[in-house]
Amino acid sequence: MNDRIPPEQIYSFVREGLGKTWFADAEPKYDPAISPYMYFELKDGDWYFHDEFLPTLQTTGRTTVKYKGQIVWAMNYVGGLMEGKESLKDDCYKFLKQAVMAKEEGFDSLRGPHSYTSEDGKWQYAYTQTGTVASFHGLEEIRYEGEVVFYHKTQGVSVIYES
């Protein structure tokens, strides 16, 4: 089905989903009686964005995009705050949101730009990505005063169904 959906449309909706949910400080949905995962969702016409994650310091999560009811793209991520850095949690996530929403011309990142630094220079973000929205893997790191305090390993793919 998704071989007819241009990768640019999937990429654009992934960025829109990120921008209108967690990075926009939307309130996640959470029912621990049903699932230990918190999640965000966005519906826009035929498109549906769903991002779920464990509400823990070291976490795992996944993001899926559906078009006309079928999953057309998915990404998994693992990582989080480094042990002993819990006191940096709020500032780290605030900086992560800023970094991931920053754009870099010519880089179709599924997370943030290759690099981003806070105005005071204390926080640095780095992301490397191999591949495109069709198939990729990446590593993002946040450093505070030169020390790695947060990371995520990512991988994702456009879903192709058998005919």
C-alpha cells in the first residue's frame, strides 16, 4: 500500500506528529491498568500518528504512522538519562525538545539536527543518522558541560506489505 505514498509525505507527517504532541507539551494519555506505556496520538484526515513510551528514566518506545488505517512507517527507540543524572531530567528534556525541533537544511532527520548547542553553551546535542525515512538507524546524545547525560538509539522503516 505505502509504495504509492511518497516518502516526503511520511516524513512531513512524522515531523508534524512530533511537533504537535510531545514537543508541544501535549499531555500524554496513560492508563496503567491497560498498558505501562504513556502515549501521544494525532489524527489528521487519513493520517494517524502514535508515539508510546515507558515513563521511566531509561526507556523504550515506538512511533507508528498509519495512512488509511494501515501502518506505513514505524520507529523504535531505546535509551534515556544516564544513571546518576536524574537531577538533570527536566532541563535535559526541555533542551531535547528544542534540539529535535531545530531544522538543518538538507538533512531529513527523524530526530534532530547533526548538532545543536544551547545559548549558554552548557548543553550540546548530536545526532547521527544512516539512511532515510524509508530505512534508517541513528544515535542521539546530549552532553551537559561536556559529559554525556542522555542518549537514544533509533531505528525505523517504511512498512511494505506483500501483494
